[in-house]
Amino acid sequence: MTRPTPEARPRSAGKPSAGKPPLASRLMRSTWRGLPAARHEVGVERGLTVPAADGSPLVTDHYFPRAEGDFPTLLVRSPYGRGVPWSPQYGMLFAEQGFHVVLQSCRGTGGSGGDFHFWRNEAPDGLATVDWLREQPWFDGSLGTVGPSYLGYVQWALALEPPPELKAMVVQVGLHDPYALFHTDGVLHLETVLAVGSGMTYQHRGMGPFLRAALRLQRRMRSVVNARPLRGAYADALGGEVPWLDGVMDHPDPDDPHWDGASLAGAADRAAVPTALITGWHDVLAGQTFEQYGRLRRAGADATLLVGPWTHTSALQKGWPEVFAESLAWLRAHLCADPSGLRPTPVRVHLGGTEPAAVRDLEAWPPAGAATASWFPAPGGHLTAEPPTDAAPLASFRHDPAGPTPSVGGPLLSRTAGARDNGTLEAREDVLTFTGPVLTEPLTVLGPVSARISASTDTGHGDVFTRLCDVDPEGRSTNVCDGLARLRTTGPDPVRVTVPMGHTAHRFGVGHRVRWQISGGAHPRFAPNPGTGASRTEATEYVPVRVTVHADSELMLPAE
């Protein structure tokens, strides 16, 4: 189909004839507080059919302001259905503020035709939807996109070859690389795979089926994550096999052809569409958001970044008033020529360790001027700024994959995500801690945290999970950020691995201490290392591994 330019297509303020939004959506809308007042009443056309790239019907709802005049359009494409919470949170709220909102179910979900695949169809289906928009009398030629998680992935798919009408994107806790969602250094994100598998399979079917599926997974989680082999064990908990999930579990190598075309990182390199990015410090996709921002800025794009004290889900719950205000301001600036709500700086971060959380407005991320300070483990569980005099063995632990070190908090999709008390975890014999002196003045860490760990193993195969914690004056240890890497050793000699631990903005207050936590895993967040070199999903034999940390290990903090 030849795509006419916006200038070539006649514009019309034609107003659709339709009813009110669903009752459940209106009831949910009435419960939200702290949002801007509605500017318009909202109407909706439900169950429209849009032809996909191959002609498959994509079921679509159209929300609109009940008012005369032209309004810009927002495209929201979702694999999670078009009901609660998407109908009120995106359809109603943005239509109230003066936008047409096209809420569409991705192919194979929510009644749309075809088969769902995690990444193969979103770019052509998005472009086909824009072709359909051009034929609508109410479309004024100005288009934006908005949405969280996979709804961010479909935005990046459209931005690969952006149509001329696309003027702005708002990617909230958004995805661009499926491989990185499911694996770190070839290690399967076990709990995330199961949560996403359940959500993708059931959420688009309605709230009832989704809640029943979530409860079933919760009841059977322990048996699934402790199964040997892991491969195929999920079927009972998820109500059957999920072909794309099998593909994820079977291909831990990022260079495997299975992942060809999955990453949409290149869309950010083109700097074609002004983009607002929003994430939380404990968002499971925070690392992807920081990568997106870095690519956009290096390409010279118009981009902003907001990072709050949120997890993947709480950003759209507790954080929603701020997330919505940020999103609305960006869309009004680029679709309505109204920049009055924009922040004065491109970056805003909430500073952890402060109550209430202080806010920093910055010109860049990472901020200019932060100098990396190195901290080193020392005998007796101390953490010091004094470099070691040698690389001698310092401390060791025994990690048993049959009784693995549990995961506590951090960037998860479960209710246990976020900052948590690590006291019980740190009391385990398979967890090492190195703790700095009591601070006599605040220490503010701004930017990416990492560690260089020098370690040896007695089996040749192991993992190292490393975490930065804040210990308050009462001794409570709270996680700030963390990361994991594989250890592959030969003989007694140590290897040195660099472990990215994510980004943070955190203030360690006076009387607090910096703690470096090291263990052999975090289960079920990560699939356990069997200790034999065998595949994590196929292994039936587990062998304990002793990991020895050496004195030349180093924790690197970008300090203000």
C-alpha cells in the first residue's frame, strides 16, 4: 500500500458515534487520586478491526474526547488485552486530556487473529495500523505512542522505520531486548521467565483467567523452580506448553540465530523520534532503559529520563501520578506544541536513602563529575578504601545448587521485588559480607555500579552474585543494586570477572555503612548453576562448588 503523507490526506474533525467506556473502566478511573482534572468527556468505539500486515484482523478500541476539533492520536498496542487496567489507564485518562487513543490487541491476543510471537510481527503490524489510521476521518496526522513493558517494545518496533506522522514516544518501564529480559551472561532469569510466560498466556483473556493463572503459578512455583531437569517442568504450573517460552529456555547464547531480530536497540541509534523514558531503580527492565537513554543521547536525540523509587509494577501503581504527569507533559509538548509541563533538565532521578526521596534534576546520566571510588574486601569481613598488597585468598563459601542461596528483593516481577531487609540472607554460611566503617559524612553514589571479582572454584563451574547494601545505624542491611556473572576456572588459579551491578542514585547517610555482599547465586531469580558445566535447563545432577574470593577483588562506586 502506498502511504500518503499527512499533508496529502484531507483532514477532518469528524467525531465517531459511540458509547461510554466500560463500567469496570469507569469505576477504576474513579479511584485514582492526584491526577489532573479531565478536560473532556470520553467516548469509545469498541471492537474495530484493523488489518495486520498479512491481513489478520487486529481487534482495536478507539477512545476519543467528546468535543469538536482536531486532536492528536496515541497508539497503544498490547498483548495483555484491552480491558482493565489498560482501558482506564491509557484509553480513558489520555482521551480525557485531549487525545484519540487507539488501544489494540497484538496478533494472537485479545481476540486478534494470527499467532503471537514475542518479537517477529510487531514492526509490520504497527506500520499496518498506521496505514489504517490514515484512512480515519478523525486522524489529524499527528501520532504518538505510549505504554509500559512489552507496550514499550512495540513502540521501538514502530521506530525502526518510523512513519512521518510519529512525533513522540513515551516508553514506560519498557523493553527493547527480549534476550536481556530472560538471560544474564547465559544465565536464565528463571522466575522472570515463568512470570512472563503466565502473563503473556493469560492476561489478554481477562482479569479472571489471569488471576487464576497467577495463583496457580504461585502455588506450584516451588516445585517448578526446584525440578530436575528444569526443561518442561513449567507446563503444569502454566497450564500447558508455551512454544516461545521453550525457545527462550533452550537458547541461552545471545549469538544464537534464535535471537536474530529480537533486539530493537538499533531504533534508538537513529534518533528519529523524541522519546521520554521512565523506569524505577528496582524495575526488572531498568538496565534496558539506561541503555536506551545512552543510545539516544549519543545519537543526538531529543530524550528525557525519569527514574523513581519503583519496581516494574509499582511504577504504574504507587508511582502512577508522577509517571502519568511526565508522560502527558511530553506528549503535549511534541503533539500539541505545549511545552509548559516539561522539566528544565533532561534527567530526573529520585535519590534512594532519603526519606521522603529527594529528587535530583540533572543535565545527563550518568552525571558529569562523578568519580569512581574503589572499595576492597579485607580480612575479618571489612571493606576498605586501602588497596590490597597481594591477591591472596581471602574468604570462601560453599554453594549447593540443590539448596541454593535464595533471592531477596531486587529487580523482580513478583511482590517481593524492591528494597528488602537482607539480614536473614546475610546470616547464611553461603553468603559473604564485607562492611565499611561508619560514615561520618554522607556518601552519594550516582551512576553505574560494578565489581571486579577475583575468585577460584574447586569444580571449574560456578556463579558469583554480588550486591551493594546500605547498613543503617540499627544494623539493618538493605539492598541497593546487584548483578551476577559466571565463573569458569581451570585449576586452583583465580579468574577475574567484571560484574555490572546496575545503575543507582543512593545516599548513604551519616552513621550508615557500605556493605558488599557476595554469594553463589540468587534462586529462583536465576536458574542454579549445576556445578558440572551441563545445561541449566537439562541438568539432573547437581554438584556443590566452593568459591574462594581473593583480596584483589574490587567494588567500584561512582561517588559524588
